[in-house]
Amino acid sequence: MKKFMVGTLSAFLAMSLVACSNSASKEESGYSIQKVKVKITDDADLIGKVGIQDSKGKMVDVKPKALYYEFKMKQQGKRKFYQNDKDEIEAKIIPNEDLKKASINTVGVNVFDEGHEQFGTGMGIEEFDYMKKGKVDVHYDLGATVKNKDMPMAPSDQELKKLQKAARHGKLVITRNNKEIGRYDLETLESVKN
């Protein structure tokens, strides 16, 4: 009888721990994507400029063209989980095979691969408001808009349209302190598992 009680109590405690850990991770899990915009742009207000040395050794600002993603997002859990997110959240795109191929065919490299040194990337987070809505943007440089010795020229607008057409064939991954907290399908905007 004593063994039965100890076994029953152990099973109950184990189920309680699992239930508590599941509800905590659900609360922390994070965000939902309300809307996404994808475009090719050279708007310096969105993607910035790149400082490059000209032939005389002088630093000049060069506007790149970039594949730009803007995500309107909403925080799902309690506000306490998001207090420092502006400084601790990072976002990146994980391309599907066809997006990776479109990038390589268009600019010569997989711009989503952090290991390449040819082009830069950028990310920004707009402060989330009292309605727990905010904006996250990610961009991947595709080339310069003016000839220079450090960054290759961007492909033609017609070539870049092919890349833009495949731009939603991948996943958005959000991390907090280098720990993944969300993965979203770019076509459906639904949360997905790794």
C-alpha cells in the first residue's frame, strides 16, 4: 500500500511539473505576426548607408539596395516577458531552398548566410506600444547603387524582382538572448516548429 501511495504521489508531482512548465513556456512564447511587407529598396531611412573608401582614401556614403522585410507584430504573453526585448531580441530570415537559390542566382551569394562577407545585413525593432503592437524589420544588402571598389553593384531591377518574388519562401526566426523564442512561416505568418 505504501509503495502504491509513493508511486501515485510521484506521478502526480511529475504531471504537475510538466503542466507548470508548459504553461510558463506558452506565456513566454511570444509574438504573432499581424502583417508582413517585403520590398527591394535603397531608402536610406529604412536601410541606412554604407561607409566606403573612395579611390583617394576618403570615406564616402554609398546607398545599397536591399531586400527589406517589415513585420507588424503583437506580443502574446504578459508584459513582464517583454520589458527589455528592444535590446535583447534579434530576428533573421532562414530561407527555403528556392529563396536561397534565387539569392545565389541574383547576387552570386546566399545573402541570408551569415558567413559570407560580401554584403551586410541589418535589423531594427520599433518600441511596442500599450496595445503590445510593434514593428520588427530585417534587411539584406544586395549591392551598391553607385560604382565603388568595395561593394559590387546591385543587379538590375528586373533581376531583383525575381528575388523579391521568392522572398517569402522561408522562416522568420526570433531569438531572445540567443535563445529561439519564435519561428514563423513567411507565407502563412503562422508559428511553426523547428
